[in-house]
Amino acid sequence: MIHRILRLVFVFTLFVLGTQYSVAQRKNKKSKNKHTTEVVTTPQDTIATYQGDFKEDFLRAFFKESGKIVFNGAEFKFVLSLLLTDTGEVNEVIVLGVDNSNVKERMKTIAMSVGTWNPEVKEGKHVKSQVTIPFVIKQSDFIMTPADLNKLLEKNKE
């Protein structure tokens, strides 16, 4: 009789342990199926960019308005420094390498009105930025020497 009771207790213990193991496995499978991985990507930091070719658009507008430049030298060099707002609008233009104040003002006006800029992005937010663009014009189509100007003026007098 004691053997029977011990056998029943032993079988009952195995049954209970087996049931617990099987329930634990089912819960584990369900949790694996429900487990989702959430991937969070941070926006990449970017510099301010122009939609198109700023140099080409600027020079096209400048020479359309101004015509040829009277310049004594082989090449005409200047730098535009644009201060952009957090919306990509040109807030201020600094012109370096140009002495004539009228030409500087024309360059500033044209640079502020030409095209659209995408603002700089830092840590997922649009921020103010500064863009510096150097120009070197070597083409004689756009540059006129003082001697060429005098010849043109003499022709127009006749």
C-alpha cells in the first residue's frame, strides 16, 4: 500500500511538472511571436544645399543684368558668403573681392533672389547656417579690359 501511494505521488508529481513545463513552453512561443523590434532612426545631419547649380544661376542673372565687367586682369575672383535662416531663405549676403559698391549691391540683391536653399539639419532640426561660394571668372566673354572699353567708346562716338 505504501508503494502504491508512493507511485501515485510520483506519477502525480511528474504530471504536474510536465504540465508546468508545457505551459511555460506555450507562453514562451506566444511571447516570441508577439515580440516586435522597434527600430528608431535619427534623421541624418545635412549641410545646406541649393536646388540646382547656384554659381550658374547667379552668374546667368548677374551678367544678364550687368552685361560685361570692365576688369584689368586675366581673371575676376570674388567670394559670396550667404547667411541662411532655418527655413533656407538668404538672410544676408557678404561679398568679398569686389571694390565697387554698386556691383556689390547688385550681387547681394541677385544672390538673395536666386533659387531656393534647403536648410542645414542638425540633430533633426533645421538650423541657421552660412554658405561660402568662391567664384573665378576666366572667360573673356564676360570680362572687358579698360583698353577694350576705350575701343568700344571710340566706336560709339563715330
